[in-house]
Amino acid sequence: MKKILSSVVILLFITAVSNAQIKKATLQASGLTCAMCAKSVYTNLTSLSFVESVDTDLNASAFEIKFKEGQHVDPEALRKKVEDAGFSVSQLHLEFDAKNHKLEHDTHLKVGNSYYHFVNVKSKEYNGPITLHVIDKDYLTAKDHKKVVGGSNLDCYKPGNTTKCVMPNHEVHELNIFHVTIK
Amino acid sequence: MRKLISLVVLVLVGTTHNQLAAQELYVFSDPASNVPAKSLSLKYNGKFMMENRPSSKVLLSRHMAEASIGLNKKLMFRPVFTFSNMYGRGDMRWESAGIYVKYRFLSSDAIHRHFRAAAYIKGLYSANSLRYEELTGDGDQSVVQAGLIFTQLVNKLAVSTTIGWTEVINQERWLKYDGPRLFGYRSLNYSLSSGYLLFPRTYKSYEQTNFNFYLELIGSNAIDRKAYFVDLAPAMQLIVNSNTKINLGYRFQLSGNSFRMASAAPSFSFSVERTFFNTFRK
């Protein structure tokens, strides 16, 4: 019942489709201090087909990732690569070029093959570069994730519940919806 | 003796307020962390010790070849082969072959810190006949080993502890013999390891050579007889190009009554390890 209810609620969401692309991202990895550990994250990230280049800030364990033009950017793939290296994602910021995008709390935006679900964002028309902070579980440290949970009671966009997010009207792949906020 | 051990423990764990960056790529033990998934790490390790025989001094050496393979982020395995002149008549020969499997069952990451726990099991066949009270998984006896590893990285200091069981499975263990035995078949092994990054103080690139210092306490208590030893092992490590480790270690006995190789003489170790990231990925 709960599932059906949330599905109905999801249907009511306005889904905007955007041709704009995510051009770059800043990813911080946690659980490491050594250059050799960072190297394994770096090597893994550069092996992704949609990644153009990766710049590392070794002292902060941060990776600035530039994406290839016209390619779908999959945040899930980025996270898996970091975890395969043996570490975790503690921050993922996606740079998105907004072009008259009307965004508000609880709206969806389709970019490439992914849906971005906006949580606690100011209702307005966005123009120019905006930074999307991914707030799902496993994209933040456990501590930071706790801080953002509680913004909503709805199962679907409760961070960390990406797999349960199904939109009946769209062919949405599981794990293909990301909850983001703009700061 | 007990005082000395507590002092060492204090040095190993009491430096968490130090801001030095640390490493957990220990020279004498394994951390709870695994090699990265789909990557391959090849290692040569040489162990050298001098045995004083009545007529001559003999350099004993063991040469180990290991290949660590990351199946996924949680599971790795490592085939290992050893050659030595430590048994037999002093000639270098193939000595043992084994496999080590490690499963990381807990991982909690935060910025510049983590806590990990892993379980391991090792099976090793050795061509040596039983001789010493010291039981190892390095080729001395045919053994089955299992244990737990806990590694904590706090404020850039990595401390790791291992506790494990060693069971000798050489056939001669079960041969009927009523005389006295010089050795046992079962022991509890443990280690406490700590590592510091001495250079660089600030990272600039992957090509920078890293210099690490390690201090490890390695001990063993026999379970089926009264024998024990506690060793201290300092080691230095260079990491070149963020993929090649060069280790130099020294290991000596702090305390013990076990009947050990070369009358518990100290040993040197030298190892080189190269990691090939992403080897097994399409």
C-alpha cells in the first residue's frame, strides 16, 4: 500500500527533461591518507568511459573529474569505482549548467539517463552553473548523511532509498535516481 | 620484560595525537584492508638470518613470491611460494606453497580515518619436516591458520592488530611416537603494528617517493605446551610512483623461551612489491 501511495505521489511530480549536461564533478573519497590509495581511486575513475580526465588533490583526497562531451554521467558508477578501490565517497558535487530551469523542492529533473530529485531547494528559475550536492546514502559520510535525513518522510526520496524509487510512467532503471540539493 | 613490552605498546598506540600521516602497508603483517578490486600485486620477500654453527657461520635465507589478487572490494586471495635453505642440508630448494584468503567484513570510513575488520584463512603445504617450536605460516610447517584483523586509522595514524590460530598439519604429527617432542602443533599468534609517513609532509604528486616507518610487535604462544616469544620489528618503506613498495625490516626477539631457528637470532628482511591497478577489468 505504502508503495502504491508513494508511486502515486511520484506521478504527481513534475519531471523536467534537460538537454544540459553535467560537465564536471568534485568527488571526495574517505578512509584514506596515502598516495598509493589515492592512486587506486584515480586509476579506477579514469577507467570509466564517460570520464575525460581526473585531477587529484592528494592532501584532501579530492578528485576533480571532467566528463566527456555528450556522454551520460552516471554518479553510481563513480561511487562503485571508489568502493572497488577500497574506500568510500564522502562528497559528490556535480556541476550542472542551468538554462532557465525551474526547480523546487520535490521536483525531478532528467539529465542524460538519470533522474535528479531536488530536496530542500529554493523555488526559482535557475540560470548558469549550479552545484548539485548528492545527498544519498553512500555519497556522504555516515555523519553527514544523518544530518540530511529527516527532511522528508516520503519513502521514495528518503536518502539511501534509491532502489525503491520507481516511476511507473517512465522507464527508470533502479538506482538511477539521485537526491540532490543546491547550497 | 613486561615493562618493556608495555612501553612498546605505549609507543605503538599512544601517538594518536601526532599529526604525522600514517600508513598501514605493514611489512610484517597484513592490515584489515584489501588490495583494490580487480588489481594484482606481486611481491618478492627475502628473509635472512645468520646461524652460528660450531664449525661455521651459515647464512639462512628464505625467498617468497606472492601474488595478491582483489576479487572484489571485500575479498582477496594470495597464492604464495617459498624457497629456502633453512631446512634440509643447507641447499636452496623449493619449500612450500600456500594460499591466503582475506575477507573484509567491516568498513567504516570518514575523512582521513577508517576502521576495518577482516577475517583470514591460510592453508600452506610445506616440504619441511618439523623441527622448531615456532609455528609460522611462512613455510616452516604445513599449517592451517585463521584469524581476525582490526585496523584503525585515526588522525593519520594507523594501528592494526591481528589475532590468529595456527594448527600444524604435517603428517608426522599423527605418527605414533612415544618419546619427547621438541615442538608443538598449535599456537596463538598475535601482532600489533603501527606506521608513520615521514616523507612527504605535504603531497604534491603521485610520483613523489613516500617514506614510511613501521614498528611491529609480533608474538606467539603455544597452546599445547609452554612456549612463547615476543618479537619487535622495525621497518622502513619506500613507495615509488605510488605503485612500488620497497621494504627493509629487522626483527629481533624481545622475550621468549621457544625453541626457534638459529637460536632465535635476529633476521633481516627485504621485499619489493609492485601493484598493478585494474588488471582484471574489461
